[in-house]
Amino acid sequence: VEAGADCVKFQMRDLPSLYINEGDPNDPRENLGSQYTLDLLNRFELPPEEMFEAFNYCKVRGIMPLCTPWDIASLKLLETYQMDAYKVSSADMTNHTLLRALAKTGKPLIVSTGMSEEKEIEETVSLLKKLGVRYILLHCNSTYPAPFKDVNLEYLSRLKKIGDCIVGYSGHERGFHIPIAAVALGALVIEKHITLDKTQEGNDHQVSLLPDEFKQMVENIRQLEAALGTKAARHITPGERLNRANLAKSLVITTDLKKGELITQDIIAVKSPGRGLQPNSIDKLIGKTAKRNFKSGDFFYPSDLEYKNVQPKSYNFHRPWGLPVRYHDFKKLIANTNPDFLEFHLSYKDMDLDINSFFEKKYDLGLIVHSPDLFSGDHLLDLASENEAYRQRSIKELQRVVDITQKLKIFFKRAEKPLIVASLGGFTKNGFCGADDRKKMYRRLVQSLSQIDQKGVEIIAQTMPPFPWYFGGQL
């Protein structure tokens, strides 16, 4: 459960009916392998009533129990428990008698194909189809441990065609990288052994995973599943869109140009960043007449290719509205429209600028300031950090934002108590935190905010989604 598995699979045997010698581990007539197996089973296998206790405990913990019946007697016992589905071991891939009995239950079957020739797999598939059974085939090499050279993951695609069904992988090799590769090749079910000690008696233990290893395998499989995606047409992801604006190229004009004049190839350059038209639009742009006045260094935008010229205008909403701006562009943005307030999105570089160089008068507008999330040295604002030095720096940086806001306030007539939007922290990079950890974070956050002089401003917390994007990458 803690490792993130979807179900737990057990095995049940009725040794007296399963073995020709009624399961006697001391039978001198048996070969060494059978003696070894019977010795282990007689000493370690749980009796049916304890197996049922284990099944019940699975349900208490919210995980599905499954079981492999190795014989008809065990199947009958499992049917009294009302098992939801059955696993068929590789040893019973060709046991048509048991398969017919399993089919009569009407339950889905997960069938391992280890130790079987392809012709035998085809025969079993034909039987299961004839019996109308819902089934999944697992590719498997029944060697303990299986050499990597014998795993043959490529067979998954062939097995899927043979079975005309969902396929999976039952692994007996060392490690857990092979099951992850199997998922990449189409396996939708993974079976892997788990143990608490690889040195325990029995060859299953050495091919099993420890709990932490099993958990890592599950996490890697979930990541791979997310990464596999679909076969749909490719679209730019949110992170790529951010990086495209920062890293890609744009078409830029190299001279002043008046509205109505011709755009020619010799006045177009390709430069970074990628905020304007992509370079592949240059042929569409050449020969157009300018729909606006250009200054040297201006980007060309998609609107420069359109017949209809979009113009800024005034708006009349039923509520106050504003524009997100930077120091360098707010005058241009408000020149031809009528916002009620401006929200200055600060970068950590903006924090060092002289704001007086951008303001010559007071504006009849409200003011909001958006604190940087990221400060120099890749410091993400975190007022809830358990690292005291890190938390104190975050307090210092947010105090600087408050101080800048108080200076900006004098240039905005409606800025009675400017709001400061900030992502206050309390994040983790390794998974979601528990309730107790959140309580500790809240206490540190309250303590941090109490250290900040908020006179004349109000700090409002910005909530962030899981895995937010910062400068084109997932946190």
C-alpha cells in the first residue's frame, strides 16, 4: 500500500491434492528441485484461514487482494471467499483442466506465459476465447533470477497480437528497470515480487524488491505513464510556450517605418527573444504595407499579417479592471485605454531600479504590486521554510517589495492601501505534505509575516497549482 501498488497477489496450494506424493517434503524419490520447493512450502505457506485474514486486511487498507490457485481444491476455497479475479501461474498455462474450472467462475483471468512455447500460448488463447473468458496475458520468463538476455521485452507486441488482448509483464529479473521498460513497450499490468529481506530462504527473495525499491518502481512507472502521452497532433506545452518567448527568434524591423509604407526583406532581421512573429513567417510579411508606425527594433506581430487592424480602445465593465504591466511598458499600455488600476509585476532585476526614472507625474489610478516569486541566486520566496536562514532571506526580500510599493504609492492617486500579491511559499519538491507538516508551515508563515512592516500596504497570498511553471520549467 505504501509503495503505491494497486493490488496484492498471493498464491494458494492444497499440497495433498497438488503433488503426487501428497506434498511430502521428505520423499526420497523426488528430485532435488521438488524436495527444495516442498520443504519451503510446508514450512512457510499460510493455511487458508490465515490467507483469508490477509485478504481481509488488504480490503481494510483499500487495496485489492488477488490469488493464484494452483489446484482445483484451492480454487473451490477461493470461490467461497468470492475472489474478484484470478491469476494463473506460468506453471498452469497449459493446464486446460484448471483453466476450464476457472472459466466457470466467470471471473477475469491474468495468465502468465512463462515456460510455454508460442504454440502452447496460441492453444490456451484459443481455449479462453472459446470459453468466453475475459483475460490478460503476461509476458514472463520463469527463471529465478531471469538473465537480462532472456527477458525479450520485444515479445510483448507479438504477444498482444497472439492474445488480441491487454498484455502485461511479470518480472523475475533483478532490479526494477525492466518493468519500467515493459510499460514503455505497451505493458498495462506489472507483476513484481516484494520482500522485506532479500537474503531470506527461498529463491524468490533474491528477485524481489524491497519496499523502497518497489515504491521507486511505482513512482517511475507513473512518471513514464504521464510521459507517454498520446498519438494526437503535437502542441506546444505551457513550459515550451514560456521558453519560446525567452529563447526563440522573432522577426524585427531594422529601421523606422511609417504606416502605409512597404515592408521589404532588407529591413527585416531575425533576433531573440521570441515575442513576435516566428522567422518562418518572413515570406508572408514581405510585400505587406505597414498598418502602424514602426520604430527600429520593434517586433512584428501576427496582427501585422491580418487584414483587420486591431486597435486599443476604452472599456466599460461593471467592475474595476486593470492591466499587468512592467516599468518599461506601462505608459504605452495606458495611453490608448482606460484601466482603473495597474498591477506592476516585478522581477528581481526591477527591485534594483530607480523608480523615479519611470515616473514624472501622478496617475489617477489604483495600484497593485506583484512580488517576484524568484530572487537572485534561484531563491524562491518561502516564508514557511524550515531552513531558518532561507526563511529570513525570504522575509528580507518581501520587505524590500513592501518598501518599493510604499514608494510607488505616491504616484497613484487611488492607491489608498496598495495590495501586494505574493506566493508565500510552503511548498515541497518531493510530493504532497501531510496535515502535521502543513500546520508547522502555517505557524512559520504567521511568524514570518509578523516580522514584516506592512504599514500602508496589504499582502495577499497567491495560491499556486501543483507543479507550477517558472521560466519555462516545472518546479
